[in-house]
Amino acid sequence: MPREETTLSGADLLAVLIQESQKEYDQIQRELKEIDVLIRQNSVEVERLAQRNVQVGNRMRQMEMNFDTFPRKDIKEVYSAFHEAEMRLFMMRGQLEQLQNRQEVLQRQSQRLRQMVELSSQIVPTEVAERVRVTLPDSQRDMVRIIETQEKERQRLARQMHDGPAQSLTNLMLQAEICERLFDTDPIRARVELGNLKNAVSATFHKIREFISTLRPMMLDDLGLLPTLKQYVQGFEEKARLSVNFTVLGRESRLPSHVEVALFRMIQELLANVQIHAHATHVQVTLDFQDEAIVASIEDDGSGFDVNEVLRPAQQHKGLGLATVKERAEMLGGQVQFESRIGRGTRVRIEIPTSEA
């Protein structure tokens, strides 16, 4: 018997919007409290570093006034202390500015959400707002889940950008500033610092390329799932220092783009779990191209876990990303099987139909 679709009225839809806006507002308030604490801590540290910078600067000026009488060792120590103090102060001020900018953005967003919730709540009847959670159709529940997953992914990427490329670029700016100042006072030291800057630029460029590749491997669109996975598994093996064996079965064929992307993300997530949680020494990744399905399996010899415990709804938000893998597969009409025992490793089998993909 076909499932009867539930049609929401305009008031119901508005109530859903209010509910989601209220959730977002509450989340922003929690983040604002955390940022407020960080800003206070950073402000104290910046003030302390600024005072330290003044002291070191005064000492360096005294040294420059009596340059000929200072031992070479003391000169080197003073310059090193000054550069280190400047670098730390520059970095902490940058972090403080980022936090303050984020705080301003969240405060404006919070104010708009609060106004919208307050105005909309005056329109929607109370009884509609109370029952909307029950009458929400499955399709809209799925949409809410997708949106929440996207936002979590954006937050994760923002943190990675801040801790990785953004921090590296901040350091490059500081090194460039140090080189600029040294050209007038110590050309030899400036030349050394330029060499260090060149190496740092090369390392940062490599990190950014690695970040972009992790975010969205360009060869996934050009060459397909198999070559992309081969390259990713090779890089993962080097980075995680794990023995990884990649096996391909069946006759390789290109799949619809959304299937290839989903499979790549699921395998990527599962390998990350192995690296972080499994304490494994060996991983077997298998991709099996069957007639009407593609099957991927990831098996490790790690510590294992209690599958029922991890997949319980109350634990999913803490867990290993397994619930997300399961949801991705089910949205493609597929299924995931988890086999694991504590102390006996883990095997995850993903099957996605290709006949209807």
C-alpha cells in the first residue's frame, strides 16, 4: 500500500522554519559564549605579549646604541628574542582579530534570527507549532538531515582552513616582514631568512594542494573513482604509516558522478576512522565491480568496537562517523554492513546498486 504523503499548510511550513531557526539561534548563542571566553583569554595574552615586546624592544635599542661593546652572543640572543616576541604577538593579534570578526558576524546573524523567530511566532498558532514535529514528512526530514550534515562539514572545513593554510599564510607574512626589516640592518641574516621563507612558501604550497585534494580530488571527475582511490590510498598509507592493500575485482566501469563521489567520501571517512580509532597495523580495501552493484569493503586488524553500542541513536553524534556512512549508502538505495568485535578488528561492507544509479 503506497505511503500517504502528508501535506503541510503554510502555517505548518512556517512553524518548521521557526523550529530550525530556533535551533540555529541556540547553537549560535553557545558558540558566542565560547568565543567570548576565547577573546578574553586572547586579550590577556596579547596584552602580556605587548608588554614583553616593549621590554625586548627597549633592550634592543640600548644594544644598538652601544653596538660595539656588546658581545656577539648577546647580540644574537637579543635579536632572536625580539623576532620571537614580534612573531608571537603578531600571531596572537591575528587570532584575536579573527575571533572578534567571527563574533561580530555571529552577533548580527543571531539578531536577525531572533527577530525572525519573534515575528513569525506571532503568526503561527501554538497548536500548529506543537504538532509540526510529528507531521513532518520523511522527505523533509531527509532534507533537514542533509542540511545539518552539510553544515557540520562546512564547520569541519573551516577549522581545517584556520589550523592549516590560514595559519601557514600568517606565518609567511610575518617572515616576510622580518626579512624586510633585516635588509637595512643585517643583509646576511636577511639572506638566510629569505631562504627560510622560500622553504616555508614551498611547504605551505604543498599543504594547500594536499588540502584541496582532500577536499575534492580533481581527478575524481576526470578519471573516475578507481584511479582516485588508488592515489588516495597510497597517500593515506604514507601519511598514516599503515600497511594498506588495495584490491580491485570485476570489470571496471565509470559510475554516475554522485555515486562515485559518495563512495569516495564513505571510504575516506572509514579510513580516517581506522587511522584515529582502530590502532590497526594493516588495512584491506577492496572495490568489487559486480553486474548490478558495486561493493566496497574496508577491513582492519585493529582494536574493534561494539557495533550496537556505536550505532545506537544516543551515541551516533559521538561516534566514528558510521551513521553518516550508513545514511549516505541508504540515500543511494544501498546498504552497509558492520562487522566488528572488540580486539578482533573491523570489516565494513558497502553495497550500492548500479542498475538504477
